[in-house]
Amino acid sequence: MSEATKKGAAAAAPAPLTYKLKTPVSDGGELVTEIDYRRPKGRDMRAWMNGKGGAGDDLLALMVNLAERPASFFDALDGEDFMGFSDVLSDFLKAGRTTSTT
């Protein structure tokens, strides 16, 4: 790969995404008002699709991975924010776990 191609690839990295909390939550003494997260990569989707837990545990694992926050942070979120953030992530999961019809 040429240097110009490498620089172009680095410049094309997607910007972090942000979800604004309706109800801020305290995390380690910090009042958190928004969650910054990244777009999922193939490895994230594969891990989610191969999850062995229940749907809630698998979704939580994806949230933890993408937002780089501990599970306890998401457990402390207001229910509306937990579901709101999961709705945002569901846009990436539309293909989801499907079963063959053949």
C-alpha cells in the first residue's frame, strides 16, 4: 500500500458517534450525559451473532464493546436510556440472527 493510500485510509476513519442520555448517570464520580461509541466492525457483529447468552446479555456485551464502558455503567442507566441506546444499535443489527427458510 502506498503512503498516500495509507494516509487516505487513516483519514477516512469514521468519527465517533454519540448518544445523548435523557437521564444523566454517575460513573466513578463523573456525571455522564452522553455515550460516545464507535460503529461496529465485522468482528463485533460476529461476536454478537455468536453470543451464547440471552438476547439481553448479548446486547449488553455489544454495548460494552462499542462504548468501551463496563457492564455496570449500562446496568445503572435509566431504563429509557438503556432502551434508547439499544434502539440506536439495532440499526446496525437489522440483519440480526436469522434462520434459514430452506
